[in-house]
Amino acid sequence: MEKRKAVLIILDGVGDRANPQLNYKTPLQYARTPNLDNIARKSVVGLMDSIAPGIRAGSDTSHLNILGYDPYRVYTGRGPFEAAGLDMDLEPGDIAFRCNFATVDDDMVVIDRRAGRIKEGTDELLKDIDRMVIEDVKIFVKPGVEHRAALVLRGPGLSPEVSDVDPHDTGLKIHDAKPLSAEAEKTARILNEFVKRAHEILKEHPVNKKREKEGKKPANIILPRGAGMVPHLKSFTEKNGLKAACVVGTPLIRGICKLAGITPIEVPGATGGYDTDMVAKMDAVLENLRDYDFILVNIKATDIAGHDMQPLKKVEVIERIDEAIGHLSENIPDNVVLILTADHSTPCTVGDHSGDPVPIMIYASDTRREGEAFNEISVLRGSLRILASDLIDIVKNHTNRAEKFGA
Ligand code: ZN
Ligand code: ZN
């Protein structure tokens, strides 16, 4: 039996509902997708629930489930995955947060949650704050894109059960982090002390003095949110015997992959936005198939169009994806298993993730040929009705890597 490789392409939030602007078709039904449909005709097809029927999944919990990690066991918040996505060194048990640089007035009321969308100088601003020690807890901070950053607390007796400091709106006073359980009192105390000390340093910082002189808003506070404990994830490669890489633009998904021991492949032009270079992503897949058995690709633009409630934009993004997939399928060796699906639905009528199941198709040279087109309705003629947690076993079957149960 020839062992095959696999490419799993996740069209983030591509699943949708009947849209009045599209004659009550879904964007996938409405879009012209000759290449996706061509693959569907040679694939097993059906629907997948990212967590379980009706459950509205985040991108993080759904990707964990797709990769075979039970989100109910390993997920306590988004922070650790954001921090891992910024290449911070993490240890299981660390407590991590996502943060914004923001602007507060003298009464600690938030004037701007993004500090005037600060673009430069955040690494300079964090220099005197990174590696702060409070009590017996070491604190690490690292800047992300623009106003974003991540924060990590490392030490004994910490808990992720603390509320956000970020009030999530302007005109409000910053919140005190509150312990949500008795075990979290120390964490809340240290977090509040950190925010206070960081504010003292930031408000006098030369970078901010210069910003103020230029009429820009100072990045004079760090607002943590989304606390989570860094989980111990058994390496995906070891668990499944598949040497794995990923091509992803968004730090959150990149972080999940990193914590699962999946190697990120850097692709210039892969932004995680509307302007992402999809063909470049496919080329990265083709180039790296020599070295890896399993490559995960995430394309985020479909989800953004769903959040923006722009069905025609979503159609346009899907048609661009179709072209990129055409490029991929023309050049990919025929012994590679190709899986296309989504991590959840992001209906344009909702503007957020929903619990509607997502279409899935799995192509291998000898899969049963079930499909007709790649959309939520056409795939109903196929045999699949699965949970995301089943997916890796199904992939292992089609790559001829599944172990036989019994004699
Ligand atoms: Zn998503
Ligand atoms: Zn989303």
C-alpha cells in the first residue's frame, strides 16, 4: 500500500446560509468555481460539524478540533495561541493574554483602544517592560502587528480564570482584573500591578513624548484580555506519524500550529487579509510537499467577508480561491490527498460565526466519486456527515496510513 501525503485547505468561515442578495443561494453556490467543482466530482463529499451540531466554534477551538485536540480539554482562552503565533517561548502552565496598546487619560478612561493605530515604536516601548518580575512571577511581553501585543506570566500558583483589563470600549475606565475563582487571586493581583507599573513607564516614555509632540495619541497603557493557560499538546507529527507544516497568515492559527509542533512556512504576500496572495500560498505548498507529509493551509479572507456581511465580496474571494486551487490541482502530484473544508460557517446574514455545518470534500486518486459541485447543498449527495474530530482518522485512511484494528 503506497503511503500518501495530504494537503488540508481550510477556507476560514466559508460556510454560509441562503442570502437574499444572492437569490437565496449561499456564496459558495453563487460563485463560479469550476476548479473546486471539478475536484468535487472526483471526491467523497459531505458536511462536517466543527465541534458538534449547532455549536458556534471560534477559529481557534475549531482548528484544535480539526487537528485532533479536544478543545474542551486544552482550550482555556485565546491568549496562549496568540502568544505562540508571535513566536514567544512558552511553557505549559504559563498564563498568556492578548493585549492592545491603548490610550488612557489621567482618570484611566480609555480614549483610544488602539493608541491611534500605532504602527511603529512598540518594540521600543516594550523594552523596559519585558522581563519585569512581580513577586515570584516573571513577565514577558512581545509586540504584534500594529497596536497588538501578547503578555505571558510565568510562575507558581497562576490561573487563567481572571477577567479582562480591557473594557472593550472607549469612554470607559479600564477594568481591574478580577479573579473568577479562589485560585486566581494571585494572578489578578499580579496582572493589575503589571498594568499599573507598565502605565507608569509608558506614559513617560520618549516614544510617547514624541508621539504627543507630533499630535499622535500616546500608547500609554497595555490592556490584557483573553487569558488562557498554555496547554501541553502532544506533537501532531508524533501523534499521527505525519511530518506536518502549515501555510497560514493569521497569528492565532499560526500559534495553534506552533503549539502542536506543526512547522510554519513563511510565505511573502500571505497576509491573512483580503489582499493575501493565494497563488503564492499554493506555490509554498507545492514546494514543501517534498519535505512534509501533511500541510495545513488556512485562507482567512472568506471569514472576513462574512464578518463584514458582504456576500458579493465573499463570492469574489471564493472565485479568487477557485483560481488558486486550479493552479494547485494542475501542479500537485496525483498521489497527494487533497481535503477542502472550513473551520466553521460565517454567514453574511449573521456577521459572525454560526453553528451551521460546513461542506467538505476529500480527493484521492481512488476515492469514491460522489460530488457534483463544492457547496453546502451539492455535497448532500455524498456520504460524509462527520465531526471535525473524526477528520484526521479519515485523512489517515485515505493516505493509507491508518492502522488496522484487529487481524
Ligand atoms: Zn475561522
Ligand atoms: Zn471569524
